[in-house]
Amino acid sequence: MLYFIVNATSRSGKGLSIWKRVKAILKDSNIKYKAYETKYEKHATELARKISSRDEKKIDIVVLGGDGTINEVINGIVDFEKVRFGVVPTGSGNDFARGLGIKGKPEEIIKDIISEENGTRIDIGRVTWDDNQTRLFAISSGVGLDAIVTKKTNTSKLKKVLNKLKLGKLTYVILTVQTLFSMDTFDAEVCCEGNEGISYKKVIFMACMNFRAEGGGVPMAPGALPTDGKLSVASAAGIPKWKTFFCLPLLVAAKHENINGFDIFESAKFIIKTDKSVTLHTDGEYIADVKTVGYECLKGRLNMLNEVKNGNE
């Protein structure tokens, strides 16, 4: 039995037509399934909680949606040990699918899920803030520029227009440039287990990456892998905004690692403390404005139904 959580409105409504194609394959293959369509924000979390609480030894959940729906589902799973997780990507960014090398037509992807017998385990991240509030993330989380941009993107009329023109990725680029020159920088201290805190001045962003790319394919941490038990933290600090602007093409091309002011390090667990409230996101969803945030990598927590390949290749 496959349990589907379907965001029919994903990719400006094209999710529904893709779901119809997937259902045809399921019918032709005589696959038993139950499908639930999301109706409102966080509905996917409720559905995942209900499905994963069933009294069954093994539960296979397949998401037909984008990165936001995937994040909601992951945060609803009650017992990761008995759940296997599959994805048919229908979002505008699809960083989750890209990071795992999941590509091809929906018909090809669902056939792969149906035939996959041995799941591959991948890491997910957990972020903690305020009074021990927590949220899981699959792709990335962060504070600063990328978090502010994701907050703006989710309410942007520009995104809706560009999505219809199949230019949705431009939304992130345009808002990134706009936000870069309007945002306030901040100071931060990063404390990893067993090490002294490292101070950063005039921080533009700190992106905590489980996958190599976010924001529709921007490779913030080119060497990040969701199977190594660590998070990669990419930051830009102490750089004039005008210089950062001219470095953006190098960031998109994954050529920023050796630029002075850009830094990448890896850790399984760490805390970020800032001198002022900063915007926090997980998987492109605004969470809160915070001053202290903790991160932890949950190694091998998610068992995938899709064939997982190295998305860096």
C-alpha cells in the first residue's frame, strides 16, 4: 500500500495534471494506494501524522509536491523507523529532488518508487529556537539574507507571475539583489561541540545546508552531502555589500569557496548566537525572528523509496 500526500496546486496548479498521470501508472501496475490532497497550509503535516500513526509495521508515504510540502510531511512523521519516504517532485524549485539526483518524467519516477525494494537512508536536520521549539528540515535552514528572501518570496506577487511564465527561479534572484542592499547585517558567534566559539562580524547570511543547494539550485555548500552525518554551514561576513553583489555570479557557479569573507565549515551540532533578532527559515519557509538558534544533524533518519544518487554529479 502506498499513501500519497498530493499538493494539487503545486507549480501553479500543474500538480493536479501530474497526479492524474501518476494515477494512470498506479492503475496499470495494479498498485494499491490511498491518496490525500492538501487543502490548506500545514495540512500535509496533519496528514503525515495521521498516516504514520497507523498500526502497521511498514508505511510508505509518497509526496507529490514541492519542497514546502516535503518539509510539512517530514515534520508530521511520528515514527521514522517504520516509514519509507518517496517523492514525485512538482514544485518550482525542487531542491530536494535535485539534491538526491531524482529526475525524469513523473511516470519514470513513480515506476522507480514502485520497483525500489531497499531504501536508502539520508540525514535530516533539526533546528531549535526560543523555548525549545523545534522543526525538522531536509534541504537547508538559515538566518540572514536567504531567510529574508524566502520570507519575501512566499508572499511575492512577482513569484506568481514568473511561475506562470515558467521563470519562477528569477523571483529568488531578483529578491536576493533587492534584499542584499536593504537588509541590516549582524554579528554572530558560532559554538560547536568541544570547540571555542567563532565570532563573525557584519554577517550577511549563515546557511546551514544538508544538501548542496537551495533557492532553486543555488549551491551554497557545493560539497554538502545528505549522507555524511554533518551539516555544512556557508556564511558571508565582513564583506561590503557591493562586493557581495559582484560575487553572486560566483556563488551561483559554486566558485565562492576561496573568496575572502565566504566561509564553509561542517559540524553535526552547533549553536548560532546573534547580537540582534534575525530572520530564520527552514526549507524556504519563514519560521521566526530569533537571536539564538541550535542545529543538529539527525544521521540516516529518513528512509527513501526513490533511488538516491549523488546530486552533486
